[in-house]
Amino acid sequence: MTLALPLTTATVQAEQQQNQEATWRIEGNWTYIQNDVITIAFPAGGKKPIFLWWYTKNPDNINVVKYKGLIEYVSYDQPYFLLKAQAEPWRIRQRIQTLFYEPRRHMIQDMLRLRAAWQLLSYIGNLTGLHAPYLPFSGARWELSTHGDVTRGDVKYLAFNFTLVDVPDNRPDLQFAEGNIIIRCRFYYTPATEDVEGQYSYSVEAGEFKMDLVIKHWEWNIDNQYLRNYLQLLEQYLGITIPEGKSGLALWVNMASINMTQLPILEADAQGLSDEGLETAAMTRNMYVEGERVQVTQNMTLQDCQPLPNRLRERFRFRYEKGNATLAGFFKFVPKALLRDPTNNTVMDVVDVTASYVAAGGHLRAYICYPYFGNYVLEHDPSIGLETLPALATYELVIALLGIATIIAIGILAIRWKKGPVNVLKPN
């Protein structure tokens, strides 16, 4: 019995080390990518970027990541997303007032300057012409490209794209995103080391599902000419420097674990008929953020988000609660992103990626944060998969140990059958 666990472990390890080619099929409202180790599901036709995955032989524990949308925020004081920092007029005014006006007010004796500064803050708070800071993915229409196998040297993977192609007519301020938001998907059959334009590299495991986010164009509220003019005038009246371009863009994702009985609840969500299916079904107790357990049973979304600890690792990692599953799921991403020239695709810069998170009641809400990138194209590398089991023992070693144990057991039984004493250790 004591050998049963390492034997099972070795069997799973052997499965993970194989070339993990997978089948593609559509059943009902779901598309499935499946092999002996991992099953991945997402809405048929790519209607919405929500992804489910589990160990194929243990479908009762399902990991889910749901791409909720993009949020523009101002980042004068923190590089990561905060709820109070969304880039809408009244919040921009609030941040500038708190960070720049209030600390300087007692130092300025000229009342005319103070009144002028206050008037400018009022103009900023009531500014029109800015788009909503939040682009919800569920309200948009997505298209799925044709899938196909790609071979690159010893590396082989399945490739396809999700592309945001239509924003509803009732959101004309966000229609600039049409055709410009892409989730570039790769399911790796083989392990690989990805070298990103010679800028950085990272390892990808066989069975890992990469979902590169590509943002070709973003119209920044912080670039609004009226807002820029008001900020310049504020600098003159307050005698301070307000940093330009201190804005960021956050990818909002929700993460949770569910069981197979809750899958029907996600149907309406997957079809774009609802945006709360996952959040309703989720009953997750804990997630693991860089190895630290975070309890998510309570809804803490009205409080400040927690920054993801910036450790010197190849990739940031969120791990799902394992429960009784054989393998735990993960969502991870590279702490760097590429900026490309939109005309010739040349890499212009590499920027740091930060993140924040908060417990949201049965699930974890995370914000992957990209600094202001102007008119460049941003590319970033999140991925999902199942954790690789540690090499506790090779399959051959376990079989050998099992054989030895069997021989010993037979010997002991034979001696007992003869009613003789059983001395495991002989005296010297």
C-alpha cells in the first residue's frame, strides 16, 4: 500500500513526459482540446475568452480563468491597478487632488492661484470626451481563427486566435478596440524554451496552453488634449510637476475552481448571455499566490487590491486549490511585455508587468498591469496548465521496489504458514 502512491505518481509523470498531442472536438456549446493528461474547454466558436481545464482522468476538479476585460487607470502613485484609480474624469481629479493639490495647498499664500487651481480641478472632474475606462469582453463579439499544428524545429504546438471583432453600438467610445485585441493561443505538444526577440526567455511545458495578449491600439484618456492642457496649467499655479503619461492598462481576470456538476451554470456565461456564471458557480476557498495561500471565501472587492510580490522568478504564478485532484492547475505570466512599432513590427522596448489581486467571494480577482505604451503594440504571455509532479521516483524504480516488496511479502507469508518465527533482523 505504501508503494501505491509513488506508483501512481510515476505513472502520471510518465504521461506528462510523453509528446502530448491532442484532439480537437466540438460538443454542444464547448470546444475541447484533449489528451491523456489535460482537457481544455472554451466556448464553441470563440464567443467569449473563458477557459476551463482539468486532469483528463479527474474531471471532478475544474480550473477556470475568465478574461473579464481591460481597464485603463491612472498610476501617479502606484504602478499596479487600484479600484479608485480608474481613468474616468472624477477619479482622475480625485487622484490629482489627493496626491498633488492637498500636499501643496498650505504652502501657497496667493489665494488667486489656489482658486485657479481649484477651478482647474473642477474642469478635470467634469471633462467630456473621454471613453469609459472599462472595456468588458463579454459585451463584445469575438471570432475564432482556424486552428492548425505548427512545427518549429523540435517544438510542436496547436495554434489559433481569439479576436475581438465588434463592440456594441451602444459603446461607440470603445469601438477603437475592434480588430485590435487578440488572444493568440498555443497548446504545446512538446516542451520548449521561448526566446522572445532576444529580450528574455522562459520555459514552456508540454501540455501548457499559452494565451498571448496582443493590444494593437489603445486610445488613452490620459492623452486627451484638454486634460493635458489642464494639467499643464495646474503645474503653473501649484508650482509642481505632474508626470505625463502616468497611466496603465489592466487585464482583469477571474479565477476559480468548480466541479463538473456546476458546468451547466457556466453555459449562459460561455454563450455571452450572462456575465456572472462563473462567479455564481464558484465556491473556491483558497488560491495560492506565489506559493502563499490566500483565502477567497469573503468578498473584499471594495477594499484596496494587494500587489503581487515582485520576486526574481521566470514567471509569476497563481495556483488553484488542488483538493482531491491529482494535479493542481496554474495560471502564470511573464513579468515582462514587448512593445512593437505598429508599422514594421520592430521591438521598441521591454516593459515591466505588475499585478494586483483581491478575494472576490468564491473566486480570486486579478489585474495584470501594463504601463502606458502610447501608440505601440503590446504583447504579453499568460498561460494555463497543470503543475508537473516532482520526480519522486522513476517508473522503473517503483516497479523494482514493488517486485522486491512482493518477494519479501511472499517469504514472510510462507514462513508464517509453516508457523515458524519471523526474524526480520538477525542478531550479530
